[in-house]
Amino acid sequence: MRASVYLYEDEDDAALVARCLAGDPAAFEPLVVRYQRPLFNVALRMLGRYEDAGDATQTAFVKAYARLSSFDPTQRFFSWIYRILKNECLNMLRSARPMEPLPAHLVAAGGPTDRLDDAERRDALRRGLMALSVEYREVIALRHFADLSYDEIAATLGIPAKTVKSRLFSARQRLGEILSDWKVR
């Protein structure tokens, strides 16, 4: 059933792009609504900061709109815009300045213990993801945060599904090693 839903969305996406190219700019809005959240989630896992992820996602949509004429309607729109987002994230990572984390006493001030533990877990995961290579980070983000299947990830990245499985296995192993020092209270 899932494949038929994606097939319908792919056909709908191509029709919306065609409408935009024919002079109906409002037809782009459903594409933004459909893909904004998964693209933001991927960007967040690639960049590690909400502000940067929001900027990258917005820039990707602006660039996609400007380049709609280069979209191949025989391909998935998500795969096409994902490549734009990935390039934007890579550009941001290359130009990023090193950031200093907030001191622990400022981060932990005033919150209940359970919220602090959740925040520590999220921060440890974020740091772990950021320690991975871009190739590992993107397969984890696409699988676990954009909820794509192996075949969908393969199509999006333009690599074989076996490579996706291999990268995902290695990425999970590496992330497990990175997070092994983190202790649950």
C-alpha cells in the first residue's frame, strides 16, 4: 500500500511542478507543505542546529522554485529537492564557524530532572550524529527522521539499496560506539 501512496504523490508532485512552470506559483505551496517537515528533520540531523536547519530548508525551497525547469518529472520530487538541501547543508558545514556550547550550569538551570535527562539524551544524540561522516549522517537522517525505506533512500541518494543497508549498519555501529560513554541517570 505504501508504494501506491508514494506513486500517487510522485504523480501529484510532477503535476504541481508543471502547474508552477505554466504560471501558477500557488501550486508550489502543496510541495512545501508536503516536504517541509521531512527536509527540516534531515537538515537538523545534518547541521545540528534548529536555526541552521530552518535556514537550509528555506533556502532549498527557494532554490528549488528558481530551478523548477530543471526538474525531471520522471524522477521523484523529494529526491531532487533533497539533493538541493544536501548541497545547501554541505555549504553551510564548510562555512560554519566553530561554536562553543553553553556552560553546563546555564543549560541545566531551572529544569526538572526528567526534562534535563531528556535534554542530555537529545544533546548526546545530536553530538553523536554530528561526529559521523556526512554519508553516515544522511542515511540515518533519511531512515529515522524522514522515515524513508531503503529503496527510497537509495533512489534519493542515487546509490544501490545494498549500499544504503551497509552504510546504515555501519552508521548505527559507529553511533553506538560514540554514545557508549553516555550514561543514563
